[in-house]
Amino acid sequence: MKKIIISLFILSSIYAQKHSLISVSGTKYRGRIISGTKASGSGIFTVKTHKSPDGKDRYGYKYEGEFVGRKFHGSGTFTYPNGNRYTGEFENGRFQGYGEYYYKNGSVFKGRWAFDKKNGFGILTKSDGTVQSGIWEHDYYKLDQSGNSVIKSTKEDLKYTKPKHPAFLIIDNLQLIEPSGNKSLDAMEKGTITFDLLNKGKGYASNMKVTATSLTFGKNIDYIDTIILKKLDSKSSETINIPISADKNVKTENREFKIDITEHFGFDADPAVISFTTTAFVPSDLQIEKIIVDDDEDGDSFGNENGNIEPGESIEIVVRLKNLGGGIARNVKATVVLSEINNNLTYPDDGKVYNLGSIASGESKEMSFYFFTNKRYDQESLPISIKLTGPIGVEEKTLSLGLMIAQKGTNSERKMETVMTKDGKEINGIIIKKDSNHIWMEDLDGKTIKISVDEIEFIRSYRKM
């Protein structure tokens, strides 16, 4: 398909009224315009026909529908001078989303488009009777991935023989299947309307057309509206799967779909209706709930088992993540990130991806890893974070673990602190961990004390041999 780029007029301050405009070249616009140079609105845009020296039409295109910023955007119909016509969704001047393309020779394609080409599931019914139903890539028919029997035959093959006994078709076990299990099609979720098509009659059924029709008004849902079955034998069944998905902007509301099945010889099934809800997008919020430090001699850890991170030890870390948001986080992946390069700090599994799956609202999941330092590591903090990617509808985020080194040893120089609280209490020792709300100190008796930041008047540091 030849790519065509057409720009609308640059309009002056014309408000949202109906207008009829004609350019010098004969290009016309009639419809509603919103003010500003980047025109938006809806109407009919026509380019005057011009013939090239070979006598063929090179222009003469017509668009009727919505546009934004001088580009076709929204729902509309684009008609070529040769009679071919596209009706469906546009984005930034291109065929994008669901659309139907009608060829002047009688062929029709109904399905998904991306960047002006057939991409995704679609059905092409050619003028000679050939039907191609399945997956398309860049305008090319690839393979049948619908999960159903598909007609791939010529018109000659479609000369069906009437059975000696009638077929009796029944729609059974009609339901929506979706991955979250909440019986609702959530924003950015892919599901399936599925049912069993039973033939309880004594004769076979031929050339069945399954049609799904939305009975409720609502946008932001994509589904396949037509599936063709070539034959269904007597006393047999076929499971029909209709892919359906919701985008991020879907609203919480009730939906109804009608399923119709027609048969070549009139042995149609009684229609059936399925009702379900769609659920608007609710963001997730993954945060660190708990961090466990393990320095025993089991597994990958090796240390003195005091629960502190000290130079020369191998440390196992368990991070518990909790979803504090109202929505489910799906396909969560985590990686351990070192924000600074230090030759005295080693994370052996650099690049490893931890697949955490889905984390529901209020649910927690754990991941564990290990690292080690040598005795030359002289920094107070460890630049280790967790990078989270993959939660649908949520941008990636990096969470610092706030890990600190607890420097110990009788012969090494030790950094000592005196913490003076607002009520006049003095605490002497070593700060072994801190975050935005608390600090943890090991006092001179070896006891760990947790102190709220709000209680601290000041901290004084000094060195002691």
C-alpha cells in the first residue's frame, strides 16, 4: 500500500463552528474546526483530483472523520480515487488500531492495523471466495493463531453439500476468561470470550460464521468480531475463542456482547448474550517492606552471625516488597543495581533478572541475593539498590536499600558518635544503619539502639583507637 501523507490547512483563529473552505489548488474542507493554527475537530477533507501524463489519478483523496493538530486522528473514513476505502481508527495520520479496508474488486479486510499496514489478527475475504483468517505482519498473512479451524480454500471448495439430516447448533458454557481471576476485564488486560459450539443434530454443519457484537456503548476495548468455521460434524463440538483486550483508558462499567452463529444451510444457533464488567486502571505502588541481613555460614553467606554487615563478609540479603497501591502489579521483574563502582565490593550475579510475577494490592513478595566485600572496603554505606520494571501501567523505579557497614575490630580505628537527644540523653557508640526516619546505634556495651530522627538534637563524631 502506498504511503500517503496529507497536511490540513494552517488555520487562523477559527472557532468551533461549521465551515466550508476551498484552497487555491481546489482542496476543500467542510466541517467543525477548533481555534488555533493546529486545527482539530471533525469534518470532510477533500483533495482535488489531478491526472498525471499517463492518465492516472494521482490525487483526489477524501477523508471524513476526526482530526487533531492537522492530522487524521480518531475515527474516520479514507477513500482513494480508485474506489478503495478504509474505515476505522487513525492515529497521527496513519491507519492505527481496528479498521476495515474495502477493495474496489470486492475484497474486504477486517482486523488490526499499525503504521498503515495489516498487523495483528484479521480476516481477509477475497472476491474469489478465499478467506484468510489469522495473524498478519506488515501486510503479509503469516499463520493461523486463532485457536479455531479457519477456511483457507477457494470458491470451488466452498460448494457445500447439503446434509441428509439437519444440524442442531447450541452455544454452551459462554464465559469470559481473564488472567487476574477477578471476573472483570481490567485495564491493559487481555482476555478471551470463550464458549463451546455443540452440534447435537444428526447432520453436519457447514460454513459457520461466528459474530460478536457489543450491545453497550463503550470505548477502549478491542476484539475480533468475526470467526469462520468450515465444518462441524454431527454429535461433535468446537471450542471458540474470541480475543478481547482493554487499553489503559477503559472505564469501570458493565459490558454486554451478543454472539450470533449462522450456518450455510440455515441451521443457525440461537443467539447468546454475555455480560461482564471492565475495570479502570488503578496504579500499583511497590515499596520495600523489610530487609533481612544474613551473615551466617549457610548458603552463600559467611560471617560472624551478628546480623551486621562488616568488611570481609559475604552477606545474603532478603528484600520483601509490598504493593501499597490499589492496583495489581503484573509481570514484575527486579534487578540488583550498584550505583557506584568499587573494586572492594562484589555482586557476583550482575545482570540477573528476578521474576516476581504479579503482586496484588496489599500482597508482599520476597527476593534474595548475596554480595561480599573485602577488608579494604572503607565506605560507610553500600550503593546497592533494587530496580523494578515491568508492572503494567507503571514506570520503572529504583529503590535504595540503605545498607550500611558496621565497622568493627579492636585493633582498627573506629569512628565513634555521640548522639544528644532533645530530652538531654547522651548515647555513645557506632551508627550501624540509618534511613530517613531512624538511626541504629551499637552502644559501648554492644547493644543495638533504635533512635527516631525527630528525637535527635545533634550528632558529634570523633575517632577512637
